[in-house]
Amino acid sequence: MIDIEGEGPLLVLMQGLGDVRAAYRFMVPELVASGYRVANADMRGHGESSVG
């Protein structure tokens, strides 16, 4: 699962092993407000992503 928000230079956020994209829930709005396009993804098998 991946969320993409904002416009501007692209930042890709990837959480650490065993964590989920919700770890960046407070950071994403700040980055978007600063003029970035933010892609926040769950790694395969974590959060809402599938193992396949």
C-alpha cells in the first residue's frame, strides 16, 4: 500500500523493519506543507501491503 500526497520534489518514505507507514503520519503533512510530494509506503508484508 502506498499513499502519495502533495506536489513538488518527490520524497519516498520507507519505515524500518517491523513498522508501518503510519509511523510517518505526523511528518507527511509537514513535508507536504513545505512543498514536497510525499510517497509513503508499507514494505511488502507489513501494514496494509500483501506478502505477494
